[in-house]
Amino acid sequence: MQIRKLNTNEEPPLELLLLADPSRRLVEEYLRRGNCFVGSLDDQIIGVYVLLPTRPDTVELVNVAVEEKHQGKGIGKLLVKHAVQVSMDLGFKTIEVGTGNSGVGQLALYQKCGFRITGVDKDFFVRHYDEEIYENGIQVVDMIRLSQDLGLTTRHRRTDGSEEASPTSRV
């Protein structure tokens, strides 16, 4: 799969973006302010993500979507790791992401990619979406916030129980 920034003359893959965020209004808003990246296989766009600068030194991964027939094949993980690398390359110090309380797969994916849970934005989806959203049979009500410090040192526990400092792994 090839991942690249969407060209300015290209239309963003709106149907794909709406898989991850059902609000066309919100998707169009962050597309105007952010940078859209697409993953292609055989010249077909099968994945997408958007990076949105939010504060000095901080960028948010606001949408990660993979075409349904390609889900479960590691493409989401490749997109998230690419987003982390691009964020580091652009000099950001922190990357953040938010996902619904019922997104068990998404929560696992982000943590496998080095994100840590930092908080809960209670009733986020009730406040910002006109219609109720359900995922995995659970109403999406709260946003789980995660972040990752880019380029910081992490501690790894050795088998003997002592700790060893090493640079954060780069994607």
C-alpha cells in the first residue's frame, strides 16, 4: 500500500471519511483546516486519515478510515503509524486522537501504536451529533482521548525487573 498526502486538486474520499465520522459537517470542517492522507492499493483509495494542528507543537489525528472489505488486514495500523511518523517529521511534539467509548477495536489499535489514554470528554457525541450513534451494540456517548509524546524517552522493563531508558521507537 502507498500512503501519500491528498493533492490539492483531488476530491477527498468523503464516503470513506464518513465511515469513521458520520457528520458530513464536521468532516468538511476539519478537511478545510487539516491535511488529508490517503492509502492506495492498485490505484484505488482504500484508507484515509486527517491530521489537524490544534495547538503549538500538537496535532490531532481526527479521522482514520479503511474501506470495509479491507478492514482487519493491518491497514489501519499502517495508517496510524504513518500519521505518527509524518507528525514527527513535521516537528510536532504530541499527537492526539479521540474515539468513541464503544470503539473497542479502535482503542486497542491506538494503544498498540503507542497512544495512552489521557481522559474522557463526557457526552461529546451527544453534544456534537444530531443523531444517536451505535457501535458494537453500545451507544457512542463519550469520547476517549489518547495521546502520544513524539520523540521522548520511554522506559522498558527488563526481565530482571530493572528499567532501561531507550528512545521511543520510530515508525
